[in-house]
Amino acid sequence: MEEFKIIIEAIGGFLWNNYTLYAVVATGIVFTIWSGFSQYYALTHGFKVIKGDYDNDDDPGAISHFQALSTALSATVGLGNIGGVALAISLGGPGAVFWMWVVGFLGMAIKLSEVSLSMIHRNIDQADNPSGGPMWVVERNFSGKTGPLKILGKLIAGTFCFALIVNTITAGNMFQAWNVANLTQAYFGVPTMATGTILALIVGAVIIGGIKRIGAVTSKLVPIMLLIYVMACIYVLAINFTAIPEMLKLIVSAAFSPMESSNAFLGGTAGSAFIFGMQRALFSNEAGQGSSAIAHSAAKTDEPIREGVVAGLEPFIDTIVVCTMSALVILVTGIWNRPAEVQLSELSINPSEQSWSINGVINDAPSLKNGDKVFMIYSGSGNTESGNNLHKVYGTVLVDGPKKSVEWNKISSDKRPETNGEVYLDYVGANLTAAAFDKVSSGLGKWLVTLASWLFAISTMISWSYYGEKGVSFLLGEKAILSYKLSFCVLAIFSTTGFIQTDRELNLFANLGTGLCIMANLPILWLFGYQAIRDYKKYITKLKNGEFNKV
């Protein structure tokens, strides 16, 4: 398993090099300017569309504009908003939030363009089960081609479908189930595999019914879960209202300057804030991945651009609203750079077979329980992710009667590690956000974040299963769909068996599918995006001229 994780890390390093992030930012800037700042119409006209002002039951498609947005939002508003934001801050610091905002704003133009493009080329041969997405954009644009061009078209479409399926498995399924399982175990002692099994059964019961059932479920589930979570965030922020201006200032300053290590935070360069903020925002709002275009392609409309405008709302709701609230809760409560639980005494670090082993004694630590995951910060060889020489070494608390100890992982370092012996509880992903709520009101994180995480995970897994289904259908045909759905549910259980242990490992698997989809989708958007912008400008001209009559 360790060798497999090394392979995943190597692939992730290739996918998430700085040039990939620059390409996404450049795409957002170009399509923002090219469309004449389409964010404006997403925030104005888009809300009128989802209200139903332009709905027509006779239009081709299977679900309403609101249901399509709900389905797409249920895939984006999920554990990425609770656990992903926590990962961004714990790994990249407060400055990561600024770059999430940037991606949220630019992502509105990207999402509008890629969804519009997919709507233009969607397949509505089956009126009750339309198909769309980047693979259909390629299929329609390369139809009629012969020789090398035909082969190239199939290769591009197949590559995207493969990336989509991997993204479905890692980001849309395993990341969600892992976070919920570990959060539920931490608070209620429920075995992780039990949670994975329950999630698999619930999701399986919904996805068997197809897009109409998915749209019906998500259109009811998404508004409820958003309301619950946002109201809780507002409660925490109201209590810590005076700290908000200082945190907003910290977010901006940390985006452009390095931060020193502080308690549980490793510290890092402005570059690390940029990288982790971009990664987590792109994971959360899916801009540039092309995935949500699949859900929007099922919308009832005879105006393709209209659904593209609706899609432009997603990054705003997901990243600029919900992610920001999560981030501020984590920052104002101080949980991201919390003090240590205990300090080791009789600390020793000894060489051990090309690595280093840690020994120490825990005295008077009532907050630490048997099986708790903890970490210490040590200085050693250079850390390429944070840009300094600080690292985390992880361990597990062992309780033997009145005696407590920690079984530490080995440290690999070219130089002798140095640590002050301060031990921190390891809150990974959603656990960190829950701890922030608990710090304000005991039990709030336990009950609210656990409930929200279950709802978010279920809705996200439901929608992503549909995305993967369309990729499987395009590659292998309708006969493979049932096997795919069963495999999807099994993988939800597998993700909770314990092979992912730390926030860094969770980050690696979450990034794998996201990076593959971006690498596969951006070339499609650049090749054919002019079609979306051309039709978008025609649509806006008609809108300004009052040519669309409300139904």
C-alpha cells in the first residue's frame, strides 16, 4: 500500500505543478474578459432563471433549471466546503482562502463557458435522459472527420471519460465517505466501515432511479443542508464578530507573504498558500473540470446559454459564500493554530535503520484517549510543500491503565530532527471544522457538523455517481452501468477501511481525480470555447432587447 501511495504522490506532483494552476488562472482571466465579465449576468439573470421565470415543460430535457443547479451544487457543496477548506488552511495557512476567492470569481466565467459549450452539443435523443459533457463536445465537433482526426477525437473524449471516472472514485466518493466515517467515529465511536456501508446503501437506493430521482432528491436536500450549515456559521461568526476584520486582513496579507510556524500550524510561503488554496477551491467548485456540465445538460431548456448562465452561480455559492464561512469559522476560533494538548517529557530521538525514532513520556493529559491520532512538529530536511524545514510526525495514543504513551511513526530525514516535544491532536479535514464549532459551543460541532457532513456527503456522492455513470456509458455502453453503480457503492465502503491516515494522504487522493479532469478538460475548452462565447454574446443581446418572454 505504501508503494501505491508513492505512485499517487508522483502522479499528483505532475498534475499539480505550478503550470497547471497558472493555466487555470489564465483560462479564468481570458474567459472573464472575453465574455465581458459574465459574472454579472450569472448573479442577476441567473437567479431569475432558477426562480422559474423561464421554465417551459415543453422544452427538451429531464429536470428543471433549479433541479439541475441543485444536482450540480450537491456535487460541489460537500465535504470540500467542510473538510477541504480545513485542509487548505491547515496546509497552506489563512492565505489559501484568498486564492480560493480568486478561483471562485474566475471560476464563474469558466463554469458558464464550459456548461454552455456542453449544452450546445448535448445529446437529447433520449428526451428523459439527455447526455452532455466535454466528451459530447468532442464527439460532435469531430463527427464526420476521418483518418487521424477521427482517432484524435476519440482519444480526447476517451481521456476525459477516464479522468472523470477516476475523479468520481477519488474526489466524488472516497474523499466524502472517508471524512464522514472518521468524523462519526471520532464523536460517536461508530466503526468507520459501518458508516461506509450505511452511506453505500443510502446512495445506492437513490442512484438506481436515474437522473429524475437524483434531481428530485437533491433539489430538496441541498437547500436544507445549506440553510442548516450557513445558519450555524452565522451563529459562530456573530459570537466572534470583532475578530472577523482582523482575520480578513490576515487572509489577504498571508496570500502574499510567508507565515512563521505558530502552534499547530507549520508555517509556509505565499506560494504554499497559493497552491493549497487553488487545489482545494478547484476541488470544491469543480471549475475547469467539466464535470458539472453533465448535470446541467439534463436541464429542460431550448436556450443552451441560459443553463450556462445558471451554472455560473455555482462557484459563487460554493466558494465565495459557503467556503468563506467555513474558513472564517476556523480562523476566528483559532483552531487552525491551536496550542498543544501536552508536552512530552524524557524526550529522545534516536537513529534507527536510515530513519529516526521518537520516545517520550506523557504526563497528565486527560484530553488524550486511546487510539487518538496526534502529531508533533519537527525541523529536519527541507519541506518542498511549505517552503521551510518543518514537518509533522504522526502517532497514535496508547493507554495502558494509568499509563499513556504514543506510538510514533518513523521520521525520514537527512539531518537529525529537532522538536520541542509539543503534542497536538490531529484534526483531519472535517474534524478540524467540527472542532472549531465545538470551541464556541460544546457539542455544536459534534452534532451539527456531523449532520451536515452526512447530508453533504450523501448529496455529493449521489451527483458524482451520475457523472461517472455518463463517463462509463460513453466508453462502455449502457450495459456496463449496473456494474458501475455496484462498484461505486463498494468503493465507498473500501475507502473507510483505514488505508488513508493523514491530512496529507487525504489531500493526495482528493487531488488525483481533480487534476486529471482539469488536464483533460482545459484543452477541450480552449479548442471549442469560442462557440460558447459566440452564442453567449448572441443570447445576452437578445436578453437586452427583451426578446425572451417569461412563461
